[in-house]
Amino acid sequence: MRQSAGAPRTLFRVAGALLLVPLAAFASGCAGNSGSDVADATVASLASKADASRQQGRASLAARQYEQVAIAAMDAGDPATQVDALLDAAECWLHDGKVSVASVDVDKAAKLVPRLQQTSSRARFAEMRLDCLRGDVSFGTDPYFTRRSYDAALQKAVGRERDAVLYRQSLLAEQQGDAQRAKKLADSTGHPRSALYDELRQMLRVRAPATTARANPPAPIAPAPVAAAPAPKSPPILPRSAWNARRTRSNFDRMTPIWRITVHHTATRLPGNAASVAADAINAFQRQHQEQEGWADIGYHFLIDPSGRIWEGRPLTYQGAHAGSPELNVGNIGVALIGDFTVQQPSAAQKKALVELLDSLCAKYHVEHGRVYTHQEIRDTSTECPGPALQRVVEQWRRGVLKG
């Protein structure tokens, strides 16, 4: 979705006159929180570029630039600007239709908000934005959670900030088919036809209601019964015994209910395509993870070699060690493709196996496709994993372009 020139930079700060100030101005005015004037200037410069990209309608570029602002603000010791930038990035990802990527930035911001000075107006505003974006991320999948998030935001909103929240509540009611409530909420703002309302409608993918109706619509024709689509079949998986796995050590955590999956690459290349070569490599991964990292077992639950063979890694009864922190590993299946996809492409067999494995895992554990991440999307700190080539494959799968 492209924004016209001069459109509001963010769907939160437009709620009041004070909030029209672009992020660059916030960043440049934080000398008391940053480590040096140079650091402040770097943050402000990056923020100006991100603001410009957003005004030009380049949502995905702006999102990545805001994430760079967040990293620079972290280095400058400015958590308030870091939170602002992460939430701006999330909003841009939503404009670009990448809900799962937006949720990663929202989760990162949520961890930082408690570090803000709780009595400050900026902390209150950050909390309000965070509640709004939590609702935005869940808008199409969980109406109950969305409603609770928007209600929490409304309690924190002041002045015309309330309009931005009321618009969201109106659109949620419309999405649920309650046209009367939707109109009442929009009218309560005093200007229900504002550009902000239309902007939010596009971001949240709410279709505008039809303005006219046919006088005598034809009687509906009962659709022919359609057989339920068969559940994806689980692809063949080579057991741990196929690569001579060691026993799992005792310092493991039990896997909690599974609700997300993270895709990685090993950043290594195999000298050959034989199964024995892949088995030796996986055995070496386990030794490294146990002996050097001190982990209970190999970090990943599944590995896929260049020939498309899927290998069982750590048993799914145990929490993995792959996402970057114990918190991120909770309920998270780790899938690693053997290869270095910063310099090579996944093989066709690997892509096919990955699609089949993701399809079957999502069906078995009821994982939404939006909860399948790459490592760089979910990790707290920067990483190239799984490389740009595999990143594109996962994004294509989430969009439904790649199918088993």
C-alpha cells in the first residue's frame, strides 16, 4: 500500500498536534539519554531517511531503516527512541502485508517499554502505541485479543490520540459485521471520514462496505458440497540413529505447547551429497553444541540437507537451543537447512522438503503461517541467518507462492 506524498508519517503520532513531530526530531532531541552528540546525530540521520522513505510510500524499505534506527538508538543508550523506531518499523511492515515480521518488532519493543521512565509522557505514549500495535498484529486472527488490546490502549490515550484507537475499534466492529457499532465508534471521534481512518482501513486490510445494493438480488444458489482438503502428509524423516546421535544430556527443558517455528541455516557447506556426509556433519553439530556450547543436545529439531533429506535433530519433547535465548526457544521448533545461504541458493530438493515439513508441522501443531519466522526476524540481536536466499524462500512460503 502506497502513501501519497505528505501523508502522515505514523498512524499514532497523527493523533494530536504534538505527535506530528517526525521521529528524527525525537531522536535529535535526546542528548540527555545518548552517549555522545555523534551518536545522537547518527540516530537522527537514520531516522530522517526512514521518515522520508515512509512518506514516499516505500513501506518495506522504511521498516528496515527504522530497524536500523532502533539498533543505533540501542548503541546510543536511548531506549525511548529504540521503542519508537521498532513500533514505526512494525507499522510499516503491516502496511507491506508482513504481519509476522511486524509481530517480531512489536515483541522486541514490548521488552524495552518497562525500561522507560514510567512517569514520563513518552512512556505512556509508548505503552499506548504498543497496545494498539498488538491489536493490529492480531486483527485478522484473534478478535478477542484485538479487542482487549484496543481497550487497553484507549485507557492510556489522551486528547485526540483517542481517535486513532476509536478508529481501530470501529474497523474491528465492521470486520465482525457489526455495522451499527462501527458507525457509532467512528462518529464519536467527530470526524469519521478522516484520512487517518482510511489509512488504517488499508493497513488492517478491511474492505470498504458497498455503497449501493441491488434492488432485487437473485436468490442464492446453494454451493455444491466440497470435500475437506486432506491434511498435509508428514514427509519421511530420518531418525537420530541414522546419524549416530549421542544421548541427550540432563540439562534440558521440556517443550511447552508448540506455537511457532524458526528457520535457520547452518552457515556451512557439505563436501558431498551422500547421506553419510550429511550424517557426519550433523554429528559434528551435536558435538559442538554439547561440548563447546554446553547444551543438552543439538540445537535444532530438524535439519534438511542439500539432497532434500530431512533428519531428526533434538527430540521435539525437548525445548530447542536455536533462537538466541531461552525465552525465544519456548514453544519454538527449530528447522535448519544445511548450507550457507548468504553465498548460495537452497537446492530445489531442500526447498521442496522445507515446504513439506513446514506444512505438516503447521497442520499438526496448529501453528499459523504468520508464526513461522526466520532467525533474523525473531532474534533480539542482529544476525544474517538464514541468509537472503533462504529468507526469500520463507517469505514466499508464507505468502502461499511456494506450496507442497
